[in-house]
Amino acid sequence: MSQYKIIFTGPVGAGKTTAISSISDAPPVKTDAAASDMTKNRKSSTTVAMDYGVMSLDGGEKVHLYGTPGQERFDFMWDILTQGGIGLILLLDNTRADPFQDMRFFLDAFSQFISDTAVAVGVTQMDLSNTPAISEYQKQLQKLGLNPPVFALDAREHNDVSLLVQALLYTLDPGLVSE
């Protein structure tokens, strides 16, 4: 049985904790604390170390899901969590002031990990703000020399998050995902 580790990252409120909760086969481990800075304007609690969940693939493989804190002050956890990881899920909140700036920031922060593995991008909150469109994200990524899978998703929906994880796994190795 194979074991895989996928990292979820993105800005505060993008849906990392929710996404992991929606696809984990076991109750996820969360390290939330009360928000005490400007984060509290977006949500009452925030991840301070990591979120952890696990999902099973056909054939008995396990995918360990690790969510990073979204705040830059906890960036020391980012390097720790990526060790042994096979790929990155970048979640972006389409309602934020400049989601492309968020995208560039996280792609830069995880650039070495991405170059060693792969990335897939999920855009949340598109039901609240449908601009920028997915095609605009793709154009911005292409300008950066990247062509990852990009999906609009609702982090609460198991199928949406599962599709993004499967796209990442397929990017890494088409044999990892069964039909």
C-alpha cells in the first residue's frame, strides 16, 4: 500500500480547513486558534500550525492531507509541512482584493516545492464573485510559465475537492488515479 502527502495552502479564508474536512475519511485534526489580528475581520478562528486529514484511493493507497496556516507569520510551518510531499493544492479566494497577488505570493513562497513536484489551483467563493474568471487565472499562470489544472470549487463539496486532488495526482502520475 502506497502513502502520499499533499499540501493545501493559500491565504486566510480560502477554504483549506474546509476542503480537507470535506474529503478526509477520518475526522480531521485542526490547530485552530481565535483570530487576534486583522484575520478576525474574515473569520473567528485561524489555523496556526496545520490541518491534517487522510483519504483513501482505490487500491488501498492513502493520501495524507496537510493544510498550512494562511498567515505569513506562520510560514516556518510551510517548509516543515512540505517535506515528503508529492504536490501542492493552492486555494485562492475570489472575493479577496487581489487574488492574483495572493496567487503570485504563494507560488513564489512554494516555488522550489512546486518545481520538484506539481501544483493544482482551486478558486473558491466564485459564487460570491465571478470575476476574475478561471480563464484569467489560467492566463496569469501561463505568464508565469505554469500550466496547472485550475478549477472553480466549493471547498464544502466533497466532489469538487476530490476532483482537484485527482487532477493533481493525474498531473504527477496518470497511473495514480483509477477510473
